[in-house]
Amino acid sequence: VLAPAGASAQAVATGVALARAVKARPVVTRVPLTDAIAAAIERGAAAAVDYGAHPYAVDLALVGWGLPEGPFAARDRLNRTTDALPGPAAVMRHVAEALDRRGRTGSASGAGLYLFDGPTGALTEDTELAAILSAARAAAGRPVRPTRAIPPEVISDLVMAVLANEGARLCRTQAIARPSDFDVASVLGTGFPRWRGGPMQAADEAGLLALRNLLRRVAD
């Protein structure tokens, strides 16, 4: 239930009642919560690439962890390949610029980060991306590591850390009432794996101190 500043208590109560009437679990939020969650996932994915992971490895790690689709594949499907990513995204910004120059804007153009098969819509990896990625790393002043050298669990932990930070920020700014609201919206609104419990629960189980240290290593 979106309740921006100035929304009346009656309007919020009506929204909550309607949600309950259709047997949905209402979450009251002052911001478009699913958009914030999706942006945090993309921010974490871009941070993993900055840290040295290959975009394909990021998608594979997150799908293996339980997400329904990798964030970069999703951007390709939605023709958002060359749109600005949230956060610094130093390497991916240069990748997006290179793809834009080549007219590779996503599924509609037949290629983005991935190649698309028109009739089936299937994604395939493109060997040419390695050269684009290496040039982007050099332009961004980031380390060049062997393809997919970052372990999948480090990639998923990094994205969960970014998600947990976003959930904590939304609680701190009172955009949501409690951490569990962030988990509920993630599971019901974005396809986050239900068996993981939500980003806040997943981060707690992974160890908040370990995730904080990982964020610090990536930022260095």
C-alpha cells in the first residue's frame, strides 16, 4: 500500500483493508517498494562487476541462489541494457556506452549483453563481450580478473548485502515500518525466493558482520 507523505490515515486504512479482502499481505510503504528492491539488486550486481565478476557470472550466481532471472538478463529482455544503472556502476557504465554505440540495446535489437534468438527469445552468451568488458575495466580503472574468477557465493552475498543496506535505510527513514516488510515485498513483489525468507532474513543468516566486511572490501 503506497502511502506517500501527506496521505490520510483513512486512505491508508482503506488500502490495507482492500489488500486483506483479497487475502493479500499488506505492506504500507512511503516509496514504490518493489522498484527500490529491483534497483538495489541491480546496484549489487553492478558492484559485483566492479569488483571483478563477469556479468554472465553474476546472473548465473543469482539464478543459482534462487532469483527467477539474473538482473542483467532481465535488463536485456526489457530493452534497458543501455539505461543508467543505479549507483556508481563504473564498469557497467562503460559497457553500456560501448553496447549503445553498437546498437545493442536489448532484445528488440537482437542483442544487448546477451544475444537473442528472435523466434524463441532465448538468450545466449556472446564471446565478443569479453573484449568489451576488458576495455570497460581499463577505462574505469578496475582490476581485470580471469572470467568468472569471483566465487558465486561472494556474488550472491554482495547483492544480499546491498539489499540489506537498502532495507535498513528504508526502515531508518521510516519509508517502511519494519524489516519484515522489506522481506514480504521482496518475496511477493519481485520473485525473491520464498524459501530464503527475504533479503533481511538472508542477510541475517549469512552474518551481518561478514556482509559489512565484504561491502568494505568492494568499496576499497
